[in-house]
Amino acid sequence: GEDVEQSLFLSVREGDSSVINCTYTDSSSTYLYWYKQEPGAGLQLLTYIFSNMDMKQDQRLTVLLNKKDKHLSLRIADTQTGDSAIYFCAESGPNTDKLIFGTGTRLQVFP
Amino acid sequence: DTEVTQTPKHLVMGMTNKKSLKCEQHMGHRAMYWYKQKAKKPPELMFVYSYEKLSINESVPSRFSPECPNSSLLNLHLHALQPEDSALYLCASSQVKGGWTGEAFFGQGTRLTVV
């Protein structure tokens, strides 16, 4: 079955860059997403990338995809305290309504 | 408007109660989802509706009964729940574009406590 793994915890200083990593096993994954969840809240879609792309940039966010290694990363430039949250990667395949979420990475930003 | 609205925000119910969770979106999305999220865990898919028809049921116990009365509304009817069903219940919706359902937008969730 599908498996999506993330490291549990990341701590960075305010103003530094954060890199959150994700690995997945399903080679038919076609669409990959990053969601942010603040305490007690729902999930906020940050960005997504198609599997035929290597990189996508959106303001402070850069997504890198290595399809050969099934590795996805999210880089947050100039990390702020408001970026503290849990970040989930998620993947879906073609012709499916199903999103498979990673285990989530808790990002803590300290001053 | 990229909003998915869920009500209520919090719900406490007894094991013999019947209650319903509601979800609404006005983005014209034709796929709607229920997810369950336990503390410190990722969301787990429960049900998917596509064009108001149930397309995925992830072997959810029958004490959870989904309903999609129209393209904007999704309900989750709850009956005879157990304390272990306490969780954050998230609704989401997405467009259907050919073979891709599009990015999913989530509501803020209903925090359910079963006593």
C-alpha cells in the first residue's frame, strides 16, 4: 500500500530557512501537496506540484520533487514565528479521489 | 471564496445520542470528503462523494452515516458512538477536472468528544 513518511520535528531560528522533507512509496503518485495545520484548526493548502515538474516556487515557498527517489521537500525562506505549525505532505494518484497524508512535521520557530 | 464551513465547531455527545455534523461549500466543487484526525496523527479518509454519489467508503463502521443532499452540502450522521471515536472531523472539497480531482480545501473541523 501507499506510505508517506516525514520527520517528526524541526526547530529553526526566526529568519532562517526551513526545509521539511517527505518520502513516498507509490510510484504512480501524480500530484503532491503541502498542507499546514495550526493547533486546533483545519488544514490549509499551501502549494502543490505535478509529478512532471521538478520545482515550484511561490513567494517564500519552494517545492522540490525528486521523482526517481520519491522525495519531496518544502523550503520556507525567512521563516517567521507565524510559520510554527504542523506540515503535512500528501499524495494522490491519477483517477482517484483519495489523498494519502504523511505523518506530519511539527515546525517550531524560535526568536 | 475558498471556504469550507463546518458546524458545529465543538460537539460533546453521549454514547446513546444521535447527532449530525454539517459541511457546506459554495465553490462549485463536485467532490466532498470526510476525514477523521486523532491527536498528533495525520487525517484519515473516511468517505468521498463525487457528483453527490458515494465513491469511497474506507470501511468505516456503520455508526457513521454520510449523506450528500446536494452539491453544496455534506452531512455526517452519528449514532451510538464510542469514546474512541472522539477526534477532529474534517470536511474537504475539490473540483473534478478530468482525471484529477484538484486540490482539496478543508474546513476548520468539528472537535467531537464522546462521553
